[in-house]
Amino acid sequence: MIEFSQRLRALPGYPLAHLPAIKRRLIDEGMDVIDVGAGDNDAPPPAIAVETLRDGLADPSLSKYGFQQGLPAYRRACVAWLERRYGHRFDPVAETLPLIGSKEGLSHLPAALVNPGDVVLVPEPGYQAYIGGALLSGGTPHILPLRREDDFLVHLDRLPADLLGRTRLAYLNYPNNPTAAVADQAYLERTVATCRRHDILLAYDNAYCDLTYDGYQAPSIFDVEGAREVALEFFSLSKSYSMTGWRLGFVVGRKELVGALQTVKSYVDTGPFLALQKAGAAVLEHADEIVEPIRVELQRRRDAAIAALAEQGVTLAPPKAAMYLWVPLPEGVASAHFAKIALERFGALVLPGSAFGPAGEGYYRIALTVPVDRLREAIARLGKALEAARDEPVAARA
Ligand SMILES: Cc1ncc(COP(=O)(O)O)c(C=O)c1O
């Protein structure tokens, strides 16, 4: 019998893994399913990305291995975007690295840092790539629960010194998925100071930095003085430009840290397709004009969804960023049970809070990925699902 590794067996179930199959079955059975589950916006990819990729396909030199160096123009576009956006300068050759989506870099990073038993700090609820990367590298994830009473911030400076002493890597993600929380400069300064004191690499996941509302601007970790010593910042083209399936992102940081990830990656992949990198460069050069209409539409959806929830007696402060509403459930309604009823009986696909780890229990996530009328319809269905979930006997809960 083939036996699988302890690392594989330690992985929690991946929350999105079984949903596409259930959704497909329900659609095949004739159900109208509204999918506000995955963070995959309905906007098409930018025209300039499509055109540049199409041209790139006709250029045989872009069909070669990209290796980790990738397309120099993409590296230049990444650091130029960062400088325009945040005023931080990085070297395009040594201090950035193309990624096959930011998930790829985030999950491979522990292999560069973690020895068996070393601690990796993982916020929960949170993006599954963090715990996955920690476990697959033989590290020991230490879960940091995000709580509403702390504004969904994790406070590294309040952790015991012996735990911090055993920690090699900390993941941090603001604007946050799934809670949509944001972090201010003072908080980031405290966090960076703690990481510097304990030699902890801070993996700052800034996948949602462009999706901000009401004039809010999401910071870069490099806004904090001294952050270059300990931080890598991960960016994604997926959310800002509606390019989730293209698999393109990049990481920025000082040479030694980027270089360590590059070494890992040279053994497991050969970099993103060069024609894609060319398309990514074109997008980054026009980033502001591309992202603005996406941001405006997401804000409209956010407001419509919040109003629809308020009609059901659920009041939420409008999040300043990301593309999610993190909605509390009434006491006693298990999130997986609610999400199952919502999908199978009412055709509304949301992610239960528990899908982001046990600390996500008591909530569910709505992604603002469908037009306003569909979002309102989804929320009406969720209201009915909630009534049904409340009426179910406890024993029936999943
Ligand atoms: C917090 C967070 N980080 C990273 C990613 C991954 O993005 P990418 O498509 O660049 O791999 C996601 C995707 O959902 C995310 O929510």
C-alpha cells in the first residue's frame, strides 16, 4: 500500500476543493446558482493584457523557458509600479521575482526558512496557502486568531518571548481576506519591530492593496522604516486586474531574502510563461486606469450588499478594502451547516467561516464578485437560508 507523508496528512481539507463539483451538479440539475464564494471577480481581464498575450503567442522567443529571471521588462514594470504607487525603490534584477501567482511564492517561502519544528505564525481565519506552506515544509504552524474585538489584527508584540524565539516566519495580510480588515502605520511599525527583535521573516501579503474604497489607501510594509531588513512583500495581478486564472504575481524585498525564495523556486518551477509576463508588464504600466473602474464597481456592490443585509437586521460597517463581507452568524448557527443549506436549497454559494480555519466559525464570507442585482438576490436567498438553518435541530448540523 502506498503511504502518504505525515505532512500531507497534516493538511486541513482545502475549503474550495469540493465546491466546484457541487455547484456543477446543482447547475446540471437546473438550479440557478449565484456564486459569491471564491474571490474571483466577474470583470473581464484588461484588454491590454489580452492583446499583449495574443501578440506574445506569435513571438517564438516568448515560448522558451523563462527560468527565474523571467522577462526583464516584467521585473522592471513591477518595481516601477511599486515606486509610482508607494515611492519605494527596488532593484529589478536582485530585489524582485516573478511568481506564478502570489500563492505560489507564499506557499514556497517556508521551504527557504523553516527547519522541522520551527514555528510559523499563521493568522486564522486566513488564506490557506500559509498553513499549507508551513506544514509542507515541516514547520509548526502557530495559529493567531483574528477577533472582531481586536479589529481582526494579530498582535505579534503580545506573544510570549519563547514562542517568538522559536518563530522563523510570520504571515500577515492586510487588507485582509476574509475579514476585510485593514492595518494602520502604527500597527505595522509595532509588528516590524517585533520581527526585527526576534529575527522573524515577515511575509506581507498585499494581494488586495488596490481594492480600496472611500479614498482609503492601503499601505506597503515598506512604508515602515527598517522593514527591508525582515520583510518580503507579495503582490498579485489576480484581484486588482481580474486576472486570477493567469497566475501572475511578484515578490519584492532585499536581495538575500528574495534570493532564498528564488533558490527554492529554481528546484520546483521554471517561472511564469514569458508571454504572460509581457502582458503583466503592460497591465502594470496602465495599472491606475485599469483598476479604477473595478474599484468603483466593487464599492457600489459593497454598498448595495450592506444595505440588503441591513434590511435583514444585519448591520456591518462598510469595509475599507478587499472584495469581501465577513458576516456574523447568530449564536448557535454553525457556518458550514448554514453554507450547505444556502447552496443546496437556495442556490447561494458562500464560504463558511470554518473554511478559513476553526477561528472563522461564527461567520460566513460573501465575495462581491457578481453584479448588484445578483448580489441582492443572493442576499435575499441567504436570509431564507438563515431562517432554515435556525429551524434545524442541532443534531442535524454538519
Ligand atoms: C490573501 C490572499 N493572498 C493571496 C492570494 C492568491 O492570489 P494569487 O492569485 O496571486 O495566487 C489570495 C487569493 O485568494 C488571497 O486571498
